[in-house]
Amino acid sequence: MYKVLSIEAWRYNAGWDWNSWHCIDEITIDIDNKDACFDALMQYVSTQDKTKFTINDDGYNIVLCYHAEYDRPLFAIEYGNTL
């Protein structure tokens, strides 16, 4: 079981700082299947235009980013904090 996080991030230099994040759901998923992670995170987005989003692995989270806004992080699956 993995936490789904909603992310509030601030633009900082060439990247983003996560100002705060909140658990909005828990899911069971194959964390190695990036396509499944992408589809799972897209359910929390109001638009379904997948061309506007990318998915990144920061070594701790699978992060859904809005690439139309400089890859702004929106939602994540937290896997680095599981027991």
C-alpha cells in the first residue's frame, strides 16, 4: 500500500521546492510499472489530456508533473517511506 500525495510546490531557481504535501489516498500498485503509476495519478487531475503531463521518479516518489508549467509537481506516489 502506497500513499498518494497532493503537492504544493514553489518555483525555485530551475526547479521546484515542495512547500507542503498531504496524503489524499492510499493505493496498491506495482511501483515498477510506470505506465500504471501514470494512469493511477491521472485520476486526480481535472483534465485527461495526458500529453500535458510527465512522470518522474525522484528516488523516493513517483511524481506526476505538469510539463506545460515547467514540470510543476502535482501528485506523487510515495514509495520511499514504506516498511
